[in-house]
Amino acid sequence: MTPISMTQASVTMSKEQCFEQLLLGKAVKSAEHSGGWLELMRADALEHAQAMNFPSSAHDDWRFTDLSPLYLHGFHPISTFARLTLPDIEKFLIPGAIRLVFVDGCYAAELSDLKQSGNGVTVASLAERIGDNQVAAHFGRYAPYKQDSFVALNTNFFEDGAWIHVAGEATAPIHLLQVATKRESASAIYQRCMVVMESSSRASLVEDYVGLDSGGQNDGIYFSNAVTEVVLKDQAQLQHVRVQREEKNSFHIGYCSVEAGRNSVYTSTSVALGARVSRHTLHVTQQGEGAEMHLDGLALIAGRQIADTHTVINHGAPRGKSVQLHKCIADGSAHGVFSGKIVVHVGASGTDSMQSSRNLLLSGKARIDTQPQLEIFNDDVSCKHGATVGQIDSDALFFLRSRGFSEDRARNLLTHAFAAEVIAKIPLPSLAGKLDSAILERMGGVS
Amino acid sequence: MINKESKVLLEVSNLKAEVAGVEILKGVDLTVRAGEVHAIMGINGSGKSTFSKVLAGHPDYAVTGGTAMFEGKDLFSLDPEARARAGLFLAFQYPVEIPGVSNSALLRLAYNTLQTERGLDELDPIEFEDLILEKIKVVEMDSSFLGRSVNEGFSGGEKKRNEILQMAVLEPKLAILDETDSGLDIDALRIVANGVNSLLSSDNAVVMVTHYQRLLNYIVPDYVHVMDGGRIVRTGGKELALELEARGYDWLRAAA
């Protein structure tokens, strides 16, 4: 790869200065032929961003999550994009997948492999398809740029993103690889993805946020701001895997909005391993009757990492189903946050919802906040939720030691086992295997 | 089988131990030689389960006096894992469930730890499969149990059989079976006992901790010890167990 020289070094700054710096960015917008709607939306988003600034720590959605490490840096927009070659990203590839690669938010056609896309499956650069009526009909309609300043920043500044349109069945998994490169100074990277699943369509999508350790000088400080919008029409089925394995000094703020139609099935498995501070908001709404959702998440953090997962499940139609399992494992002085809100709206009778938040503290300095919330405006529903925060089970630890395992190895085995339940839900064996190995490696290995 | 010439595996002298500041063991003496089968009986609270946990090194129990030598090594200077690697095995009264760890992975990792300890090559998963498919016959276990998480969703009897399977794989010199018979129906009891019997040799030994005489019909002890109030108050042959079955424990307690 060719590193890009930047003249400005990052300097310590205030929250306001940090935000101002982000607003100085300019999207290239060279490839835009939207006929005007996107320019209008960008201008609107910018206006909202300016009005909102960064979220206040007093805000209910942000009160557990300390963003102050983010504010120390001035993030510069990327004006020239790095060029990578296939060997640079080889370790992230998923065999047999349709591959769409973005480098620092810019589409890298030479690294992508779209030839597996079958009939009725469009996987493309959003910038190239911006004139498409389907794009205009959906883009920006679901992620709330008027309420969320990070979504607003993204909507104004994104250069390009993924456009995934599925009518029929995508026979190969779609791998959306978002690569962040190390640069001379801290940079802001905007990633975007729009998925439209037509009626009765099927696909599996892996959104994969990776940092590339290229030995740069700024210790991998960058700010990833990712927004994904997903629409599932009636009977559509999407298996959606999200992996966040950014560089350890980076910041990652992601927002995913999902609208689900009648009898659709949305399965999400989200794994957060990287970044100094990360936040993922998953906001799903069941619009049609009989929609089914399985939302699983795992955050595995150590050192001074902060990983925050916020989910909102809106049951807006009758006989919807949602099953959620979120796990967090925190070591060192890491801080995990889970907030899971389930709202059963008026009319959503027969809703069946189950949520479980299970958390493991590996050190006395680690911290986990978990906050399940139920808001039910209906009688005829079944909603269960539970949360546990615990340490490694001492009986299991003694049992393993009595079978010859050293204490460290026994702890690692039990921690790995705790994480494995979520990893096992990833429908792609090669990816699940790699993540499993990455987790084992992080823990010093057990086998 | 008693052979006074065979080597001493375990020598416990005047062992005292407490849990949460309460003294439970008040001076236990026990000698176990290779080839022997011992039964330790007693009422609930007599200290017999504590004794087995102390020997295995459970961290909740503090040794306050006495010694335990295992093949000449001071047991209490060893971590639980070092005791296991030295050849001590505890079959748990309440086997733990470990979701996310498959039975076969647990057995293979544990086996390989011992192989390394003995200076032998580790077995890869394929080589280990050949070994384990032989071992499961010992406890008449279906191979489908190998792929399942350790003890998760197992019945009480299946859990106890799984403990004996671990014993079969690890081939300890001294196995302590802590109430392995509790919660077993007659068929499971027979399977567990057959498994233990098939593993007995002149080089190893078994200490069964039990409340009831029933198990001893299947695994015939050379010595029966009665524990009461944290001490072994009487030692006899297998007929002592029958006497306890007939008369209960009270007569011994009165005598002690």
C-alpha cells in the first residue's frame, strides 16, 4: 500500500473542537448523479449535525459510554485514498463469497470480486448506482440522521458505500469488507451500506470492519463511522453478520437500521473485538405481521477498551417474534455496555419476545453495565428477559484444574466456551473458525 | 486386593481441615496401597466429602494440620492441577456442566496435558477419536455424548458415567469417587461399577466415599472405614459395611 502524507499532526482538543474538525471535512461527491436528492439530503444532514453536536453524556442513550477518548483527536477527512493489493487483505477473505471491498470508505474495484452475484442479485458501489430509482427510494429513509449526530455526519460526508439489492436468492454469501488503513494523522472514515431484500428473497451478508496494521506512525488512530440500512420486504430472509475488528487505538461508531416486512426473517450476529471505543446501535422494526428476528451479539474486550451495544427492537405488527442473546466479556479495565430495549406497540398482539444479556467479568477492574428495557403497550404478549453479570464459575474452574488444566488454561477454556455460543451462530464456517482462532489467540490459547 | 508388599500410594496422617473457619476434619489417618479398594462411609456431615475435596485441592478448604503424602510427594504443596498430573483423580459428587466445551475436546485436552507431563506425544483429534471410542465402552456410553457440551443436559446417571469416562481416559493411580452412587438407578449403578472394576489393577487404587452399602455390592472393598465427627472411627473389611446397613451408624457413634 502507499501511505498518504498529511501535513497536519493530530493535536489534543476539546469535544467542541473535535466536532468542528469533523465538520471541516468535504465529501468528494464527484461521482454523484442523483438528480439532486442526495445533495439535498446531505445538506439537511449537515444542518442537523451542526445543530446536534456530539451526544451529551447526560443523554440516556449515552450515559454509560465515555466518548472522551474520541474527543482528544482532530480527525481529518481523507482526500486521497490508499491503494491496497490483494495480499494486504488476504487474511480477511472468505472463500467463495461475493466480495465488495472498501478502503477507508472508498470502493476498491480491483480488490472486489462480484462474479458470483447471480440473477436478481446486485452488489455494487453505491456511488455508481446513485441514479438508480431503487436507491433514491430507500437511501437515508431508515437511519435517523435527524436524531443522531453520527448518522448525520455519515450521511453528509460518506464518499461511497455498498448497494446490495436482492431479488431471488443470493447463492453465495456477500462479504462487505471495510478496510481502514493507518495514516500519518488521525482520519475520519465514513462507511455506508444499503440493503434491499425484495419479497421472498434470501441472502447472507457479512459486514466486516477491519483495521490494517501497516506499521504507520499514528498508532492506528482513526474514527470509523458506519451506517447500514436494511429493508426486508415480505417473506424475505437475511442472515446478517457484523464483525468489528478495528485497530486497537481506533474509534468505531456504527448504526444499523432494519425494517422488516410480513413473515420476514432477520438473523443478526454481531461480534465486537476491536477498537479503543466502539459503539454499535442496532435498531430493528417489525412492520409486517409475523416477522421473526434472531439477534445475537458478542463483545470481547480487554485493556482499556470500551464496547457499547445498543439495540432497539420495535414490535409494530401482530405475531412478531424476537429472540436475542447478547454476551459481553470484559478483562483488564475494559468497560462493556449493553442496552437492549424492546417495545411492543399498540396492535402488536401475540408478540413473542425473549432477551438474554449474559456477561462475564474477568478482572476486578473490568466493568459491565447492562440495561434491559421492556415497553409493552399490549396485554396479549409474551416477553421474557434476563440479565446476569458474573465471573468465571469457581466450581467449573476447580473441576478443570482437577483434570490437569492449569488455572490460566482453565480460565481461557471457560472464557472461550462462553464466547463460543455466539460465534457458533455465524452461518459461515470459515469466518466462524477464524474468529474462534482470533479469540483463542487473544486469550493465549487453550489447545 | 490387599498386598502388604505393594507400594503406598497415599499416606494421610492426622489431617485437619476447615471450611469458612469451621473445622471439619479433626485428625484423619488413612493409608492406601496400590491394588486396594477402600470405602469411606459415614452419615451426612461426618466429613467424608470434605476429605475427598481436601485431597483434590478444592480452594474453599484450608488444611490446618497433618500431612498427606502421595507417592512420597507432599500433596498439599501441589496445586490441584499438579495433583491430577501426578495421578490423583476425583470423581465429583455433583459433576459440573460446561456449556460450550465439548466432551471430546475436554477429554482430549486433559489427556494431552497428561501425555505432555509424562513426556509422551500429544494425540491429534483423529488419533484421539480412536482412543476415546474404545474408552466409552467402559461406561457403555453412546458416542453422541462426545460431541455434546460437558454434562449439559445429561441425566444424573449420565453425568456420573461421564466422570468414570474421564477416569478411564486419564488412568489415575488413585481415584477418589465422591458419592458416585448417589442419584443412580440400579442400571446406571451397575454400569458405573462395571466401569470402575474394569479400570482396577494391581498398580492403582480406589477410594469410594459413600453413604450407602449398595455400591459396595458391585465394587467390593478391601477396607471399609467409618468416618464420624471428622475422624475415621472404625476400620474393617467389607462385612463392616453390611453391619452398618443392618444396624445404622448410631451404635458406632455411641461407641466413639
